[in-house]
Amino acid sequence: MSTFVRLGLVAFSAGVAALVVALVMPYTDPRSLAALANHPIGAKVLNLSTSALHSFARLLEGVSPSASVPSLHHYHPLSANDSKAAQTATSRGAIASRDLDWADQRVWQLQQSQVTSPFYTEDELSRLLHWCGRSSSTNHDIGSPAVNYSRVVSSTATMLGREAPSSEEMAVNARFDRLARWVAASGGDASKVQLGVDGDGLRGLHANCSIGAGEVVLAVPLKVGLSAATFRAAQVLAGPTSAWRSFESADVFLDALVVSYEVAVHGDRSPWADYLCLLPRSYEGLPVHISDPWVASLLSELPALRRLVAKRRAQLALFANDLARPALMALPGGRSAMLRLARSRGDSAAEGSGGRDLWLPLWHWAYAAVKTRSVTLAAEDVRHGDGGDTLPGGQLPLRLPHSMLDWVQEYGMLLPILDMANHAFEGRGANVAYQLLPDASGTGLAAALVALRPLSPGQPLLFDYVSSAELEEGPACLERWLLEYGFVPNTADSDPARDCDTFEVTATDIARAVARTATSEPLAGTALTEMAVTLEHQIAERLSRRAMDGLPARLEIHVRQPYEDQQSGTQDHVAQRWAVLQWLKAALWDTAHEDGRAPESGSESKQPGNGARDCTYTGKGEEQHGGRTGFSLDLVNPRNVLKTLLQGRLEQLGELEHRAIEGTNGAPCTAAAEVGKRAGACASTLSGASRNEKLRRGLLAVAAAGRRAVQRALDQELKRQQTYGIF
């Protein structure tokens, strides 16, 4: 090949390279990348490219492409050892997790049997946050998870019965002041607020001057908030978390990864170092972190909460072991940080930690912090703007991880200082409202608290945590509050729509209900047990025959204040009452007898008896033929059984309340105004309060709300009995 040809090829190659660079370079500009990511096709291209690069990197590390896909099946105690289920989970990934039964009580029992120590201890967090010294919030006796700072003033020290060291007080105040200056320098304003303790001993955010209605009390720019859109590795987060897109609630655990990264990798060099140091060391009100067997036994009798907690605990384990750990290691500085966490394990088994790796304590603490403290921004608002005129184009000026925008649904954000304000429902104590407003610079948005009425100096600032969400979804049951926030607001006699209960009904429960109601004389002891066992076999046999038609072997009955149904005009306290009665009919009546001789469970005719006789068992002269009692289940009225089931649940909840009130030392007490949130009367009577005191009070509140809901449902059934005379 001649010299001229070679020179020509070099020139041609240089020209092609220059052309490629000219085409690609404009899109390396952050603004161009943002525009590309906001385009549906551009976002797909970025996602595919980052996923491909991350997969190639995993291949170089020796990770086989055929490796098992992480699945929630592996963390479901009843299916983890099932080879068929595991194979299905590997092939179908996260989709198969929808078929898992988290309501089975055995799941919770097996999960709890594996808990041998607290999920994280104060000693472990002191080693994780070693640069903080003693300046972080270490008081767990007062305050809610929403209270995220503690200015250790003399009144607090006196209330706790101990004297706070002046050096600690100065360090905490210095960190808070630095946060306030950071907020102000970023275009916010924290000059009208201070830390304080109210009359009930609850710490939080207070006004430090007179404030008029409609005035902005506090403004924290969003760019100061800690989130997946703003933290130090936001721009490179897409690749390491590309596998998360197929998992339920992945964006929630993304926030925990962000906090874990800032603590483990940057520590005192993080912009949020002061903020991290002022976080509480414990969030004892969250049921997902139950380690006390006695408290776990209380929760086991609340099926709805038990199911939610069991699933959330499995999700935490899945993300901690299979998703978050490798993702953090793939982020800048993550691999060396993970090695430091492994080397930092203690040599002793103090506080039950057993000298374990510090990754899991960090993960669980970070989850608790973000779950109880963060506000959420819809991804659609972040991507396309909130539709307002506050900024050109309505865009939120955040440094977004561009290639993630197609799967993140909500961005959780931790807002320093603002998250100190405590909760009160709108119209029942809230004196400020949460809003998004332009910051002082006019170039971004700030999370603001706006006064709803005039405020005086020293007055606590309270806002509704869930007002916007409940406008769309309706009031949340108290069990949801305990799961998500770690405390339960007081709703007794003021908000019955939040009183809910869910209880399970099996063949055993139906048999006992029939035995209690279908006798002319009440049975007890051995007679009741023998009759219930005999009936249980018949009922289980009928449910088994109906299983081919999709009828479940057990049913969850949900009870709550009914919403008004304008079309049907019905307002049943038992949710889907008609379906419940149909299930009971299938369990009680044989298919051969559903020919009109038995009553239709949906009708409420005023005709005496409604075509069904009240089957009475005298308890004398019992005849058993083939395991059957002397009467036919086909003549038992399902509505009568439903009423008896409600009565039984009412008794069960009463016993649960009694156990929770007695506590671990047998000292009776009454629930405080904010159960699980305020110390109040209950804590004052329990001198030897256990570590899980907040959670005990929270479970007590959920049980009390359930009892109120069941009582209303039972009253409604009794009213039907008086009106229609069908029982």
C-alpha cells in the first residue's frame, strides 16, 4: 500500500472521528442530556445504554448472565425452600412475588423466629456516625419519628431527669445553626423558627416571633434536600440500579440507598453531614423492626398489619442483600466503603449485635429515617414540571439522574429543619400548611410552611402529613400510620373513618361460631370443643370442594366506617358484605341444597324466617352419622354466623387491648393523646417501660381502633336483626 493511500485513510478516519465528535458533543452538555432524557425515545436509549454498560461491567467482574434473578420468593419463609417456586421466581423475576401469601400467620412466626437481635443498635450507629461524637439525638423517650433534631435545652434535661452536658448542647446548637445558614445561603429562610418542647414534652419546631396568617414561616430549597435526584452520585445512579425497575416499591428503597451512601462513603465530607448527625439513633415505633417476642405476639393478632409488616420485612431483606449492597458497591467510592463497613464490626456481642457487619444496621436505620421523615415529589412533576408558572417551563431545577426517569414514580426527599414540624390533621390542630413555592433567588422551588392563622412566639408548628394524599385516596387506617410513620394519631371519637380492622375466618372459626349460636343452651368447655371439631370437618370438606371454583380456604373480613354509596344507597360497615355472606353460604350449605330451600344471603326480606329455620341443637341425645351432628348446616343462616364472628372478634380485640395495657410489668395505664407519639399518661405509669414502649402503645391504639370499628359493624347487624327479624 502506497504512502498516499495510507495518508488518505488516516485523513478519512480523522474526518469520520471529527464528524462523530461533532454529533455527540452537543448531547454531553447537561442541558442537552436533560432535554434528551425528557423525550420518550431519548429516555429509552439512555436506559438501554446504561443497562448495557452495567451488564458488561458485571460480566467483567465474573457475574454470569444466567445468574438467578433476585426474587421476593427467596425471602418468603413458606416458599423459600420450594424448588418449584424458586425456579418460577428465577424465570419470572419480581412478577411472581404477586402470588405470595403474606397473610398466612406462619409467615410472620417464621420471620420472627429468625430475629435473634435488634436490627440496629445505638452502639453500631455511633460507629457508623463516628464523626458526630455525642451531638446527635440520642433521646428516645419523647418525640415522634418526625422529630428529627433535638436542641438539648435545660427544660428537656430536667424533664428527662438528667443533666445534659454543656458541650453536647453547644455541639447540637452549632450543627443546627449551620443548617439554618446553609438553608438561607441556598435561597431559603429559617429565621422565624426555633427548636422547642411543648407542654406535653414533645420536641419539635416552634415559632420564634409573631407571624401573621398567610405568611411564610419556613422555606427550605429543594436543592438542599437529600434525595436520589440531588445526592453526590445522582448522575451515575442509573446503571447500578437498572435491575430495580421490575421490583415493587423500588423508589422507596432507593431513598434508603441514598442515605446509606452519604453515611458510608462521604461521612463528615458530605454536604448533609450536620443533618445526618442530628438524626435520631432509633425509630422504635416502626413495626417492621420488632425484635421483642412479646410485642411481636401482640402484632400477630392484627392480620392486616401483620401482612403488611411481613411483606415489608421481606422486601427490606431482598433489597439489602441482593440489590442495594451491589448498587452501593458500584457507585463511586462504594466498594472501599463496603470494605470499611465489614472491617468495622465489633469484637464483642454487646447489645446483642454479635459483632456483625455494619451494612445491615446502616441499611435498616437509613430505611427507618427516610420512611418516617421524607416528603415525596411525583416523578412526573420532576420530569415535566408541576404545571405552574413558578419557573420557566414549569421545571424543577434538580440535578436529575436522567436515565432513571422512566421507572422512578416518586422521589423521596429529606428536608433539613422542615421535617422537625410535628403532625396535626387539617382542621383539627394544624396551624401551618405544606406548599411548594419559589425560593428567594427565583431560580428554584422551596418546600415551605405557610401559616394558616396568626402564630405567637413559642407556638409549636403543626402541619398535616397526609392531607394531599388523602384527598385522592381517602382517610388511611391507623395501621398504615404505624407502618409508615411509626406512630398513631389519636382518632377516638373524632374520626371514625380511620378506625379499621381486618380479621381472618377459617373453617375452625365458622365451626365455633355455629356451635355458639345454633344451640338452645349455650355450650362451653368440652361440649363446645367436640361439636366445633365435628362441624369443622364438614365445613372444611365443603370449602375444599368449592376450591376448584376459586373459593379461598380462608377469608379476610375488613371492617371500617363505610363510604356513602350514592348508587346503591348501602353503607355496610363490613366491606363487601354480600361477598362475605356468599363465602359463608358456600362453607355452610351443601351444593345439593342450594335449590331455594335455603335463604339467599343477599336478601333482607321482612318475611318471617326468610325461608330458613334457625337450626337448634339441644346438646342432648346427640346422634352422629358419618361424623355429622344431629342437625343440618344447610339450615344455618349465614347472617347469624357473621354476627357471631363479629362478636368473637370484639372479644379477641378486648383481650388484646388488655394484654397491651398491662404491658410487661403488669402496670395498667391509659393511652395518651397521641398514642405511640406522645409519652403522656401511659409512659408515666410504666416506670420500667421496655425498649418497645412506643410500639406497644401504637399496637394498643390499632387494637382500640379495630374494636371501635367492629362494635359499629356489630351494632349494624343487630339493627338489621331488629328491623328484618331474620335471625
